[in-house]
Amino acid sequence: MIVFAPAWIDPVGRQHLGDLIPLDAAGRLDAARFPTIWHVAIRNATNPDVAGATARESQDFDGVTVTRFEQPKITVTADAAALLPTAKAAGAIARGPSLELAEVGFAPHRCVQVVPQPNKSVRITYPGMALGTTLVAGVGLADIFTRRDVRAPGKLEIEIGGTIVATAQFGVDDGWVKLQAATQPGAADVTFIATAVGANARDRLICFAAEARQ
Amino acid sequence: MSAAPQQRHLQRWLPRIIAAGLFILAFALVGEGQTHVGIARDETVYMTYGSRYAEWWTGVFRGKIPVSEKSITSFFGGAGATDNNREHPPLLKTLSGLSERWLRGPLGVSRLTAFRLPAIALNALLIVIIFAWTRRLWGLGTGVIAALLTLLLPRAFFHAGLACFDGPIVTLWVGTLYAYWRGLASTRWRMVSGIVFGLALATKHNAILLPFVVGPHYVGTHVLHWWRRRGMKTPTGTVTVTVTDTGTDTATATNTGTDTGTGTGTVTGTGTVTGTGTETATNTNTGTNTVTDTNTNMGTDTNNASVAKRCVSALRQHSSLLWPMVLGPLTLIALWPWLWFHPIAHIKEWLSFHFTHVHYNFEYLGHNWNAPRFPWHVALVTTLFTVPAATLTAAACGAAVGVHGWYRALRAGREQTKHESATAFAHRHAGLLLALSAAASMGPFFLGSTPIFGAEKHWAPAIPSFCIAAAVGIAWAARRLAALRPSASHGPAVVLAAVGTCVVASAAIETRQAQPYALSYYNALAGGAPGGADLGMNRQFWGIAVRGALPFIASQPNVHAIYSHDASPAWGWYQSMGLAPKALPDAGPEAMGIDRSDIALVVHEKHFLRHDYMIWKSYGTVQPVFVLRSDGVPLVSVYRRPPRVMPPTPVAPTPPR
């Protein structure tokens, strides 16, 4: 994975190295599943995606500092976005669910997007999802213009085997909110419950990604 | 001609020659600069309706269009809030339309430049007004410096060349205040201030803030004048009493004490009072004489003129406020045919559009703002980062000098107050007027509920006050420097020229470098354009930078439709100007347009990141093929759709005819 810093230099970085950045990597849930991160920076800036990673080597090219970061390798046993065709959606659906590359918190996220009816919920169930030791999710409200026009929040609950294991409520300015739950390795039904909170909560483009990790 | 008349001749004509030179300089620089600037999204709207308004006026004068509610509504009004662009007053648009109609072609004036000429001329007029005002207050050299600093503001210079309202409203705002200030000493200027206020109202809605400058200044200085004069029955100096009445004077003046002074008093008419020294008088005045009594008066004056005459006198005394209040709205209505019918309802609709305006997305200090409460400091911080640092420093110096001088004058100038009228007192407090101008212009942005879209252009009328303060600061610094070596052969004027040149040159360099992407300009305090990007300040708006990407787009072979993003309203303009290929149509808006396109651009603003991602999804790549930058900061990205892997087209049977 390649990241750039400061964030505003991103277009220039992609112009030169964009052919090495797949869409899935650009729209990542987070950087944890990438054991190697190439960090390209100017002006002594640091991309937050390398927080916690270890710098192995660094070289300066006329003011552009390229650093190779490494972090422990993890295995993704299931990806909610990739498994969307196997999921079952039920409840008060206004739109979706669909697989999108959406803007959430001014960053790209490959995610499952669903729009519940106001003050209602949609349940998206993944039968027999292959869980690892951790289920990590990210969620937020997509699209800056609907966030501006409708200020109501959304909510996401993760239910495994009938038990809510993680919950997050997120407003229009909260960006990409992370959730995490410890899981027992093995297959289980995992349900994501997306709720548009409030009677005026129309057009809540709830966008979530989730990975079961080992 | 002897030396003295020559000197007087020079003193009379030199300011006029300099003013003319400044006008030509400003007109030429901005006129040339705008030829490199792209077309603003909103500008296309104003030009379109400017042509419509000009068509109506010329049609009316030629007798081809009737002056009727129907024709006016079809050109200027409509049921919708934005029909015929009725949410904005028409003056600048009308002038642009007339300019395009009359000036396009001759002397090689392009259509776009013709639309922009009225704004360019008004900006040149602003520079002259700043010169004239500052010269009258602080001298010729200070006036020239103030004018040049006002011209050499990177952001204002940019706006001055657009067929939009943001430059012109600064001219008419400052023009109103200048005329009001002159009107404190001249009846003729009071009428001018009313008309100019009307022109300002007919240009942009923030002119409605002008009463919040003039009102507080007039009332405040009058109250201060009264405050300083109260208790002056026991004088410590000479009192000047001016009584204007009509009739015959029967005055009784009893002069007691010792005459030791040198005051003089004159009654013009029937009777003469001539007194010197300390006077105790009881004057009953019922006549038509003008009595100017410069004696120290220990008694009382009683004026028995009629109430009506006193009312007229009061109106005349306060006509500095009355003329703008009357002539301003009348001028607005005269220039805006839409207000000729149902004026109250239409003014209400016009203003309510702005009071309930949608909140745009706007990046400020790293956050995308689109809902109240907005930060109270946006006007201060943005100004701090968008006015050249040398100008700001000089302005801070000038403001400190001004406040200190004002305080000292208030403490020591009690005697002067005793000798001057309230209006003359107000006229003397021009610095307060300039400060109020800045405060009223920026004031709404401290409320937290006023949208911050458009950044500094919305409080642009405040900035000339900073430039005048900067010139005052430079003059002060020059005096201090000159005082260090009083025996030096060069005089203070040379030092002023030297210091002024340094600051003006600094502003000139920054202004030059900022063009044509001055919306992305940030000063040295912010760290330039990259520093502004680091701070998370707005990068640009209106899609205006796209012009810089047009040569690359025009060089691309085998492209058939473009997603032109925020430049969509200007795309046809670029095609007609030969800057964009005529065979490359705009593919339409949003995802549908992106999917139809094979080349796409994104104008970089924080909230436009969504358009990058829409293109990534549609094109299957995150890699732009071109990135337009200003000082290294990305302004526009251009993407090309990779060759599609098309499924083989099935051979369909020919449908029956």
C-alpha cells in the first residue's frame, strides 16, 4: 500500500504512483491488513495510516521522503463488502444495499451502503460468515451533500448469534467510525443493523465495511 | 508666472494628475490580468442575465419593448427565487451587458473582456477614491501609498477583473462613505452620497450594512461632541457661537469685566456686535442676521425663531443622514425595474433569499463547514492569511498610531471641540468612520450564523480600511526614520517614498505571483499556498482554475465527451473562445455524466473529493493523467478513462421496418 502526506498532495502522488494503488486499497477499511506501507511525504508530514507501524528504511529524494513501514501481518477471513451478494437484507429499506466506493468523512471507502427509512432499521445478515479472532468494522454517513442537508445521525449494531457485540452512533461530522469486537473463530451468522435515527432522518446513506480478522 | 502662482497651480493639478495616473494604472493592470483568468461559475450567470437586462433597456429606449409589468417580469423577475437572477440587484449585470453590446469588437475587446470592463473601471475608480480620501486626511504621499496597496491585494485584484459584484461593491461601499464624509462639510456631497448609496444597493445586498457604518459614526460623533461640550458654561477659552436666523435682531449685550482678549464678533444685517474679551451676554435673537460671536459668553442665548424654522434647520443639520436615506432607496428602485411593481414585496423576496441562503461547503482550518455555528473568527483569520504580510504589518502600525492619536486628541482637544460644530467634529473623525466600515463589513461573520461561503470576498469592503491604515503606518515609520537623522540632506518625503516603495513592492510581487489562481493565494504568515493547504484553508471556488488545464485537455486525442465538474457552466464559453475543443461536449452532471465521459476533471475542494471517488469507480483507476498545481498545491486533476474492455457486441437481427 502507498500513502501520501500531507493529504493535499494526494493527487500528485496518485498521478505518479496511482497505477500501483488498486481501488480496494484506496478504499480500505483501515491500514491494518497491509503488512508493508510505503509512505511518500513532503514538508515533514505524516499520514495517520502509519501510526503503530515500524519504519524500516527511509530515503530522501530532493525533498520527497520515502519510508517503508512494516506491521504484523493479519489474515482476513471474511470481507463483508465482498460477501454482499450472499447477504440477506430485511426491514425498512429505502435504498440498497449496494457495494459502493463512497466518500465518508472526506475519504474513500469501499463499503456496503444502505438507506433505511427514517427512524427505521435495516438488517443485513451474512449467514455463516467465517470469523477469526476479531471483527473490525468502519461505518459512517456517505455523501457530503446529503450530510449537509439532513443533519440526523445513523446507527450501526453488529449482532453475532443473536447478541449485539458492537454499536456505534455516528453523526454528520463524525466521519469514519471504527467498531471492533472479539469473536470466536468459526462460522457464524453476522447481522449488521443499520438505523436512520430520528423521524427526519431521510437519505441516511449508511456505509459500512467489515472484516473478520485472524 | 511667478513662483507662488506656479506653486498653487501645481498643488491644484498634481493630485488630479496622480489620480488620473492611478486610474489608468489600475485599469490597465487589472484589465490585462483578467485575460489570463478563467471564467467563474457564477460569472456565467451574471453575464447571461446582463445581456438580457441590456436587451430590455435598449429595447425600451428604442421603443421596441414596452415598459409593462409583463415585459419587466419576463426580463427581470419571475415566480421562482432565482428566476432571471432576480436574487441579485441588476446594476453591475446591466452595465456588463451594455458594455458587451457596445464595446465588444472595437479596439480588439473580446466578448469576455467587454463583460468585465465595468467592474474593471469601477475598481480603478476605487483606487482613485482611496487616493483622494487619504490625501485629504494624511497628505499626498500617504494617499498614493494607500491607493497602491489597495490595488495590490492579490485576492481583491483577482475579483476586480470578474464580471461579478464583489469588486464593484467595494468601490460603491467606499464611495458612499467618502461622499458621506465629504457631505459633513458640503451639502452637494450629501446628495452624492445618497445616489452612490443607491448604486451600492443596486450592486450587491451587503450594501444594506452601510447604515451600520454611517449611523453609528454620525450618532456616535454627535454624542461625543455633546459630551465633550457639556459643562462648558464656565469656559477655559474662546467660544464660537454661530446663530443663523431670519429677521431683525434685537439683541442686548451686556459686557462686564475687563476686555483682555482679541476675539471678534460680526452681525451681518441690521446691527453689529463687536466685542472683545470676556463677555457676559443675554441675547434675544429674533432677526435674520447671522451673528458670529467669538467672545467668551458667560450668559445665555435665546433664539425665538419659529418651530418650523428650527425643524428645517434640524433637517438641514442632519441632512448627511437624510439624503442617503431618501436617495439611496429611490436610486435602487430607479435602476431595478423589477422593483417598479410591488416594490415592498420584491425587496422582501430579494433580501429573504440571502437571509435564508443555503450553507455552502467551505473548508476553514481543516474542517468542512456547512452548518451553523460557524467559527466567529473566520473573517479575522482569513484576512490575516490573505492580505500581504507587509501590508498587514503596516496596517497594524497605522491602526496603533491612529488609535493613539485619536486618544490623545480626545484628551487634549477639548478646546477645539468648543469651537466646532457637531458636523465638523464628525468630519474630523474619519478614522473612526474607516474603522466602523471594517467592523460593519466583517461584523455579520462574527455572529456564527452567517455562511462563510466565498471567504474574503464577502467582507472585501473592509479591506481598504486596512490599506489606508497601512499607508498611515508607513508614513509614521517614515517620519520616525527621518527623525533619526534630521540633518540628512534628504527630507521626510524621500524617506516616505523609500519605505512606501518597499511595502508596495512586496505587495506587488505577491499580487503578481498569485495570479491567475489568486483564490488559492495565502500570504507569508500562512506559509504561502502550501501553508494554506497545510492549515486546511479553502483552496478555491467557482471552478475558475480549470482554464489552466484546458491546454492539456485540448491536447488529448480520441476523447469524445468530458465530465467538466464545476466548470460545466463555463464549458461552452471555453469552447467559443477556442480554449476547449468544440468537438468535446460536456457529458452532463454527476455520476451519469461521469459514466458517459472518457475524460473527466475534478476541481479540488474538500467537499469535491466525492467527485474524485465517483470517477475512480467509473474509470476503474485512481490515477489522474494531469494535475494542475499552483505553487505545488493541486488545483485540478484530469482523468482519462482507460481503454474499455468491451464485451463483443451481439449481432442483432435487423428489426422489421
